[in-house]
Amino acid sequence: MNTARERLLKIIEKIPDQEVDKILDFAEYLAAKQEKRLSDDLTKVSESSLDF
């Protein structure tokens, strides 16, 4: 069974480096978006705990 990650790695191996840079940019964007979401969630939890 191929996971999405395994399939993506196989595709990346076939793509020229300049195109891989585009994939990297997008992956970094997704990672930053996830990190911001986690940070926002922690801020909300922290702010709600001040009400106690």
C-alpha cells in the first residue's frame, strides 16, 4: 500500500530540481500555516484560562 507521502516522494524523484523548489515552497507554506493555527489555538486556550 502506497501512502500519499510515499507517492509524493516518488513523484519528487522524477521532477527537475527547479520544479522541486516549487513543491518545497508550497510545503513550507503549509507547515507555516499549520504552525500558525497551533499558535492561534494556544493563544485562545491561554486567554480563556485567564477567565478563571
